[in-house]
Amino acid sequence: MALTTRLTQRLGLAHPIVSAPMAFAAGGRLAAAVTAAGGLGLIGGGYGDKDWLTRELAAAGSARIGCGFITWSLAKQPELLHLVLARKPAAVFLSFGDPVPFVDSIKAAGAAVMCQVQTRRDAAHALDCGADIVVAQGAEAGGHGEKRATLTLVPEVADLIAARAPDTLLLAAGGIGDGRGLAAALMLGADGVLVGSRLWASTEANVSQAMHAAALAATGDDTVRSQVMDLARKLDWPPRFTARVLRNAYIERWHGREAELMAVADEEAAKYRAAWAAGDPVNSNTFVGEVAGLIRTIEPAATIVTHMVAEAEACLAHGARLTV
């Protein structure tokens, strides 16, 4: 049994799985590994470190990959988009800001425009912008997002796409960490899935052993959405977005005391950045979603992708038998 969807047909993939462009964690090695496994790997361009991005594009070798950007940050240094487009990516992923300034350049380069959205309203705007692929991200996801849940957002966006732009593809994101999630996403009307936290917990991800260990010890109950980590890093995130991370001593100290944190921002920013660079899960934050409760091992990306697809196939086959 093969999971053939519009996504696999349109992008020439073996599996309907795209790896999330997680800032710093999703480097060239992870993106190339996901592509080699039959999905599509994306490098996390994040906040726009040119040297880092150049290095990670090189690390991907000749693999057919894509790249993602935090759109409001890319607007401050649009030359980074041209750096990526020169590599002829399969897709460029835009999230957390207006995609309009970048769509024409991406399409002209022959890459698919992927727009991640957190609301139906933003999905409608993505369609107006000419997105080739809309990624509906639920609040279960690790890292930045908003309030809607995957289970209701995905079918609502699927209905919107069917009515307004039926050729546009849809990916589900947020809380998808195994084959059950992949199968469920397809049943909700998605053409595939965007997988973040589960591939964050891979041997190819740029993640410290201590961060991985913290995630393995956690359940979905141990995550929280907060602005603390952005204030601590002095990042100018739009206030509508918070980030899901594991609870730890840093969160317990500052969550709900954001005004006090801002009053000592310079001192705390220096300490936080040092802890982040060291991969310290106590004095910085582990960016992982509610799917933490489904992560039990750190494995190669190819193993994760293969197991996810096999489990999804089994779930769908079992569901078919129930209707007989």
C-alpha cells in the first residue's frame, strides 16, 4: 500500500511528509535526510543568519530540499531569499507574516510557495496571495503558533480551499508525531503533513543531547505556550504569536511576570543566549510540542519517516476493514 496524494504527485515525493523548517534545529543534514527518505526536507532559515544559512545549504549537498523563513524577519533582509533561490529549492516556506512581498520572486524561480497559517482568515489571505501549498498549523505544535487546534483548523481550511482554490495543496501541522497523526490528517482533508517535533527528535537535527533528553522525559502535559523565551531573547515577535516549549525552571520563574522580565532584559538576554548556545534545557527552553508525549526514542530521520508511513498505512487499512 502506498500513500499517494496530490502532494506526492505534485512534488514527486514517495511519502506525503514535509519536515518543518525549525529555526536552527532544521539544518542541511536533517533536510537532506528527510528528502532521501522520500519526503521533502526544509532548512529553517529562521531569523536570517546569513553565515549559518550558507553553511547549512552547503551541508544539504545536492539534495532536493526547500527552506523556510520567519516572514517578518525576512522582510528586514530580503537578500537572504535570493541566496536560497539561487540554489533552486523545491519550495520556500513563509510563516508569521505577510507573504505578498516574496511570492512573485519564489514563483519566478520555479519553487512552490508554502504559506503556514494559524487561522482561517490567514488561510484566505494565503490563497489570495497565490500560495501553492497552505500549511494549517494547530496550537499543539512546538515553537511559535497561535490558538486554533489542528483537529478543527485543518478541515475548515480544506473546505475553504475546495471552494475557492481547489488546485491548492493543504498540509496539516501541529501534534503530528506518528502514523496515526498522518492517517488522521489525510482523513481531515490534508494532502500531507508537516512534521516538526518528531523530526526535531532525530539524530540529524541540530539539537543538544540534553535538550533531547528533556523531551524524552516529558509528556504533552509538560508543555506551555508563552512569550517568555522571546522576551528573554529580545526578539520582536508580533504579540499574537506565542511559542510552545517544555516547562522548566526558567518558565516557572518568568511566566506571568513578563513586565519584570522586560525590566531586566539586557542581563537576562545575555544569560539566556549563553544557555541556548550551550543546549541547556534548564536555563533556556526546549522548543517541542504536545507530541512530546509520543516521542520515546531519538532515531535517524529515515527511520522516523518510514515508521510513520508504515503505521499510517496500517491505520488506513484497518479503517477500511471497519466499513466492510
